[in-house]
Amino acid sequence: MNKLVILLILLVSLSPTGKLRSQAVTVDATIDSLQILIGGQAKIQLQVSADAKQNVVFPTYPDTLTRGVEVLEVSKPDTQYLNNRQRMLIARKYTITSFDSALYYLPPMPVSVDGKPYKSQALALKVYSVQVDTLHPENFFPEKGIMEAPFAWSDWYGLFANAFLVILWGASLVYLIVRLRDNKPIIRKIKVDAKLPPYQVALKEIERIKMERVWQRGASKQYYTELTDAIRTYIKERFGFNALEMTSTEILDKLLETNDKEAIADLKSLFQTADLVKFAKHNPLMNENDANLVSAIDFINETKQLVEEGQRQQPTEITVVQKRSVQVKTWLTVGVLALSAALITSLIYIGIQLYGIFK
């Protein structure tokens, strides 16, 4: 049989169709293996040499090269330019196989160059079957069992990480959806405001003015402005009219309607001195400043409204965020969509990994 293969190859190589040249076009075919086993593969390289400007069309084979020989794969053309890009050498490989033992004659492969047909030389392929010694069956080995792959933690790191993320993202998604549906703020801010009675606020402010003693530095105008402002604020909170926007005379007239004249007499002296200091550049004596401070304290003590223990104002809880704004709702919606996408992506990744491990 080997002699027959050699003889066929010699005949093919000496054939006048082995290598044709016409108009500087050369078509050549080579095979990397003359003999293969059934189901084995061989590669035929078809090479065309032509001018760089010529159009070369290689043959196409749907599935078979010749009867009994199948074409498995066709590579892309590999082009090389020669002679300062005046010539080109184009090669293409055809992967073939066969499942019948025989000596096959591979016919010349046609090539079209500028519409003109050319052919390569013919080739030969010998396909051998596997020799089986049926007289000694003890030489046959049984099929091997399935070998289990060793367990490696590194193969599971990605799954564990994504499983943790799925739990985290799932819990966050549920939380955001619940908050979005019940229209409650994510963070509730509570401010406790323990409000003091007006007389305590006024006495606390007068104590501060007393401790600073700004009149000793020659700032009598500042002293009387702060002192009368404290009294005006107290009157507004205590009696319910806006003393901050009224003149001294208007305040005294308003107070005369509801209070005794002795308490207001001391307050009148304070307002008169304050007006002289602020508008007439009056410079009161130190004992006069102390007397007016005492008059302010006496007026507060005589007119203050005591709060019974049961009526004392309790600390107030103030919710800073009552309802969610449109902008916050928008961000919540975006967060829900983003978490949903991340959750779906992680689940798809886990499914793909598990399929690859257990398939």
C-alpha cells in the first residue's frame, strides 16, 4: 500500500497541471500530512502568487473537498507583498478530515485571478483505520471512570462574594421600597426644645448685661439699648403686644391699661433715661445705671406670670422632615432601580458560575 501512495504522489507531481504559470500567476498547493488516521486532520495550504493589483478569488467548499474527504475549516487569506509591493503572495489553509479508510485523490483546486481560471496541482491523502487485535481481547483496557476535580476555595470566592452582595442589596432594596411606599423619611430628625417662661428668659438676659458692665467702658448707649430690648421682648411675650415696634410712651400707655402704676413708674424712669442716653447723649452716673437695672428686675418680678407645675410646658419634639420632597423621592426611585439592576446582575453571575461548576 505504501508503494501505491508513493507512486500516486510521483504521478501527481509530474502532472502538467502540478504548477501552472500564465501571465506571472503561480498557483501552488501543499499538504502537511500525507497519511492520517480515521478522524484525524490534515491542512492543505493553497498559495497564489500574482501582481499586487490583480483580484484573486479562492475556491469555496460547503462541506466536502471530494467524496469521503470533509472540509472542517477555512482560514482567512494571509497576504504578503514582495518586490516593493509590486507582487503579492496570498495563502489560505483548508483543514480536512475523513472517516473512511482509503487512498484519496484530491483534485486540483481552482483559483480565479482577474476572472481567469487557474488550478493547483493535485494531491493525495491516505487514511488509515485503527488496527484492532481481536485475537487478544485481554489487551483492551476498560474505559476510565469519571475523575472528580479537587475542591479549591479559590473557585468559590466569586460566588460567596456575590451571594453576600445579593443579601445586602436585597435587604437595602426592600428597605427603600418600603420607605418609598409609606412616604416616611429615611432619617427622622427630632429636636427637643425646652422653652423657658418669658420672665426667666428676661432675667437671664439682664444677668448677662449686668455681668458685662459695658457702661464702665463708656458704652452707655449699648448698655441701655440691650437693657430696654430685654424689657421690650419680655413685654411682648408676657402681655401679647409688639413692644419692639412701639415707642416708650406707647408701651407705658399700653401697660397702664392692665397693671399697677407703681410697677410702671420704675419702668418709666428707665425708659426716660434710655431715651436721653440714645438721643440726647446723656451720660448717667454709675448709681443711676444700677438703679435702672434694679428697676427692670423689679418690673419683671412684679408682673411675671408664674406657671403651675401641672401647666409647665413640656419639651416639644419637632420633626425636621415631615414628608419627603420630590427630589428625595426621585433619588429613592433611582436607588431602587440601581439596586435592582445590581441584584439581577449578581444573580445572573451566580447562575452562570453554578452552571459551569455542576454541568
